[in-house]
Amino acid sequence: MVRLRSGDVVAVTTSDVIQRHQYLFGEWEPNLSAFPRDRLQPGAPSSTSEPTVARSAFWPPTPSAPQGRVAIECSPQFHDDLTAAAAANRRTNIRTVRFAAADTHGTVTLHLEDPANLGHTTAVRPRHVHTAFDVPIAPLADLVSGSELATTRSIKIDVEGAEAAAIRGLLPALTDLRDDAGPGRVPGGKPLLLPLRMVGHRRVMSGRLDSTAQ
């Protein structure tokens, strides 16, 4: 068990690089952890879709925390770990969803190449596959409720190569979002920035947090 910088206590395995950083330093990607602290204001929920438990869902507390976070986690084990961690830390503001974000409904096969990097579980089949499993998929517009979308300020998407499909699944709900909301980080998502900005979402970045697209 380790106490994160957020104050939450979670179970980790030090054989995994991301959880090892949590064990040693109390968080993973400190710059990204600082982003919601600076951006979110009171009454502003956030959503996260990514393949590793206890990362964005346990961002350090912000004034927005009481309003909630939607954590979309497709791995059955990670989802169970996340749900257990949220309950153990009395994080009643976290709603977990066991799906993978996509642009259609169905199932997809995920592949883990290296058990020492559990966060690199991906739908893109690598040369070497350590293990594989099927998960349900659905568009973000169907996974997050209309009322949640209407008050959301930040959406973090980090799904190991499937970001484009995740954004396409959000497009039908863009008009439900606040003008100042939208995905804060879209790795490799430059082709999808135009439809986001056409409906008023200007604060969208592609790639690293320090490479804001113009």
C-alpha cells in the first residue's frame, strides 16, 4: 500500500513502472497531475479514459472534487482495483465505467506486451504478446451522461493509440459540453482538433502538455 500525493492510499505492485513511480514518488506524471489543479474550478467534474488504475481518478484534490469524476477503465482487474481503491478512500465522487472508449459499440481485443508496463495495454497488436483479452467498447457520448457532460470542464484521454476513435465517439455530444470544456490532451489527435474547435472548444492540446496546437 502507498499513500499518493493526493492523500489517497492505494495498492500498488512495484513490478509495474507506473505503479513503481507512485510507490517511490507518490504520483505518476507530475506535470499532468498539476494540470487539473490549475484548470478545474468549483463545481467542475472531469472524465478520464485510460488503461491504468489509480492515475487520473486519484488526481490531487481540487475544489471541484465534490462534483465528481468519471473514470472509464476497460481492464476487468484494473476496474476492480479502482473501484476498491475509491471505496477504501471514501471517494464517493468517482463513478467507474468498465468499457473502452471508441467510436462504435462492440468488443475489442487488448494486448499486453510487457507485464512490467501494464499501462501499455493496447488494441494495436505488438510483435510480442504477453497476454490478450476482450473488452466491451462504446462511444464516450454514451458512457458519460448528458448531465455529466453539461458540467464537465476537463476530459483526459490516454488510450495507447486509440485516441482518434475515442474522440470520434465524443463528437455527437460536443454541443452538450461547456464552451470552455474539451479534451485537454489528445496524443496524436491533430486531425480531430478542427471539429472540436468548430464548436468552440479552443483549449485543446495535441501531444505533450507543453506542445499546445495552434
